[in-house]
Amino acid sequence: MTNATISTPEFLLGQARRRFKPALNNFPGMYAAERRLRGTHFHERVLAEPPPGSDLRPVTGDGGLPVLGHMIEMFMDTPDYLLHLYRTRGPVLYAYSPVLPSVVAIGPDAAQEIYSNRNKDYSQEGWKPAIGPFFKRGLMLLDFDEHLYHRRIMQEAFTRARLARYVTQVDRVASAVVADDWVVDDSRFLLYPALKELTLDIASAVFMGHEPGTDKELVTEVNEAFAITTRAGNAIIRVPLPPFTWWRGLRARRLLEEYFAARVTESRRRSEGSAADDLLSVLCHSADEDGNRFSDRDIVNHMIFLMMAAHDTSTSTASTMIFNLAGSPEWQERCRDESDRLGDGPLDIEALEKLESLELVMNESIRMVTPVQWAMRRTVRDTSLLGHYIPEGTNVIAYPGMSHRLAEIWTDPEVFDPARFTEPRNEHKRHRYGFTPFGGGAHKCIGMTFGQLEVKTILHRLLRRYRLELPYPGYRPRWDYGGMPIPMDGMRIALRPL
Ligand code: HEM
């Protein structure tokens, strides 16, 4: 497999497509429009009057522009716009968006109430308008007792012993792709699409059990269906009519259901002792302490969600880290020194745990560009949030990426400074919910350690082979905040063989 992103005509075409693909954030003049919108005063409304006699205040907000609401401000730079709202309007306000009207709950105090969810006032139903039809009954979309039941069984697929076996497989794929498929000595190399392909290759092997290079047609078809399903959640026209993205997403989801159902039947036929080590096979045989197991349908739903949850998040994390290391030769050398001490032998969890500088760089990278920008919830009863009245059935969205830029918590938050996570500074401990790239509470990311090990493996293999270089001094990609943050130009990085 050779990476096509680098051949000159395709590269230019790809770049042009990226630059000119119409989106809210790449129209000429959007920056000026966004600045103006921030200063515009829209008509204020009250979400709901608090019950008489309560000390609660109402949540107030506005609808922004007709049809578009505040989408332009959000898409240009979500955390920066939210920081502006936090400073000018406080931590709790209402956005009358036509797509998803919701309470905007910003900052670490709001995050604490929502994540810890003491009275079980917040349900995961908030995710449904965004991704429900495509990722229905995935772990993140389940609630309360039912969620706990499923999480306990799934936990069995993420024990240290299981992770150790996944690491071996991740390493096999990552080592081969990084060594053979990535173009070197060319500052036009587009890192982001190459990484996306790599993390899909890894998922095909580790999650679905396809040996790299085998079952090519099937793997390609499944991966394409998966990409369409994931993108469908961002559709602007949200109706199941051909040829719209939403309809294509539903069609792709059906293909994934058929594929995974067949794989589950196949895997169930094997006895537990002879089961393979991929995640799907593990889920087929996982049981909680009481012997509860997943049904076939559960596994299909969980696999489709897990593929999505693992993919763009790891790609985003790895690409931000590589960009930061390319821009910071000192940290790059420091990480490489640790990698050199490990050498090129097979990797295991203990070895990866020794890559401490890489871990600091990872934390700092997902602080600065947080892959999952939102925690979407819906209230199941009337409740209060930081003294504001919120009625039952209200969408409430917390935004961890904004807390990661607060000067009250982080010294010079805009500066890349991984040492802020070390003793005695420990800036991430200044507020319990100040640093939550993996969420918090009952729904905290179950794949956190897997994701960290995967990304570290990729980075270790890269650092052993190449010096990472920016295409030119001062290069900074612009991020598309329409969904998970994506570098709009594909992120150019030069790989210089060592
Ligand atoms: C490095 C990358 C990752 C980041 C930044 C990340 C982030 C998150 C966040 C913020 C949540 C919480 C969402 C909420 O509160 O509603 C979450 C949940 C989840 N993540 Fe991850 N994730 C990553 C990698 C992974 C991987 C690799 C997997 C699977 C192997 C995974 C599987 C899940 C699942 C299943 C949930 C739902 C957990 C539950 O509801 O109990 N994630 N992730």
C-alpha cells in the first residue's frame, strides 16, 4: 500500500478540495463576520421561569442569526468562542439553536455537576439528536442501571491482560505502516489522512480480527461504511432522503449491522478456549462477575459504537502530538531519548509506561486541541445547575475544551508546555474537573488506556525512524471545529529519516 496523498496532481487536488469544500468556516470573510457576531446583541429570552419561592435564577439566552443560530461562532473556534461567552455571560446560558436548542454549560464547576450527576438528573439522551440513529445502543447512549450492566460486561474486554494482547497487534500494524507506507523527505506529506488510514488499519486488525493485508475488499467496504456513518452525524440536512448524507449514513449503518452480525455468528461457533484475541471475539465471550453476557445484537451495537469512539479520537490525538513535537525540537528530543532507551524490540505495556515525556506531550496536546468537545446530556427531571433552574427534557451540553483554556487553571494556556503536568506545578489538579479530555463520572471513557497505548505505540515507532519537521517555520494548521477538530489542510509534516 503506498500513500497517495503525496503524488503531485493528487496532492494539489486534495489540497484544493480541502480549501474550497464549502463549509461555514472557510468562506472568505468568515473571520470578520465572526468577530462582528460576537459583538452583536441579539434579543434575549428566558428558558423557563423558576418555581416561585425557589432561590433559583432563570437561564437566559438568545437565538443568534436566523436559521444559523450561533453556528458560525461555534464552528470557527469552539473553545475560543465559549471562553468569550464564559467571560461575558457566565457559565450557564441558553442557545436557541434551530438544530439543537440547549443549555450551554461551560467551565469546570458546571462540568463537575454534570459529570458527577449526583441525583441522576442528566441522561445520555442528549447525544441522540446528534448521533442516535447511527450509533444507537452504543455504551455511551445507555443510561443508569442498564448502562452499568453493559459497562460491567464490557470492562472485561479492557483488563490489563487483554490490553497487553491488543498492544502486540497495534504494534505490528503501526510498525509496518510507519516504516513502509509513509512518504519521507517531502514537506507536502499530509499527516492527517495518513494517520486516519493507519488507525483504521489498526482497528481492522485489533477490533475485527482481519490480518493486515487480508480480506482487502471486505475491509475496505466496511471501513467506507464506517466513515459514512461517522460523518452522517454532522449532516446539515438531517432527513433520511436520498441522496442526502443522513440517508447515506443510515444505509451504511445497515451494512455494518449485517457485517458484524455475521462475524458474531462466526465467533460464537468457536469455543471460549480457542477464541481469537480481537475485541469482537473477546466481547462474544465476556461475562461480568454474575455471568451476564452480551446478546448478539448488543455486540453488533457495541462494535459499531466502539469503532467510532476509538477512531477519530486517536487520530486527532496523534496528529496534534506530532504537530507539537515537530514545532518543539526540545520536547521531540526528550521523547526520542526515552524511545531510544526502549529500542526497536517488541513493545509491551510496561515498556510504553516508561515513555513518560510522551505522556506529558499527549496530555498537553489534548488539552490544547481536545478531541471530544462536548458532553451532551438531557435532564430527566426539573433540576438546578449552578443556581439556575433547568426544566425536565432540556438538552444540556458541557464543553471540556473550554475549561482547558482557562487562565484561572492553566498558566499561559495558549503556550505548549507539557511540564505543567509535572510536580510541583500539577496544573491539571487545580480543579477536579479542570482537565477532562476523557470525560468523568459513570461515562468516563472506557477506552482511555487503550487509546493512550495505541497513540504512544504509533509515536514511539515514528520517533525511532524520523525527525518530525514542520513544512516551514511558524506553520500552524487551522482547525475545523464542525465536529471533532480536524486540521483543514490535512496537516503537513515532513518525515526526515534519522
Ligand atoms: C485518545 C482518544 C480518546 C478520547 C479523547 C476519548 C474521549 C472520550 C470521552 C470524552 C468520553 C465521554 C463522553 C461523555 O461523557 O458523554 C468517551 C467515552 C467513551 N469512549 Fe472514549 N476517547 C478516546 C478513545 C477511545 C477508545 C480508543 C475507545 C475504545 C477502544 C473509546 C471508547 C469509548 C466508549 C465505549 C465510551 C462510552 C463510555 C460510557 O458511556 O460508559 N474511546 N471517550
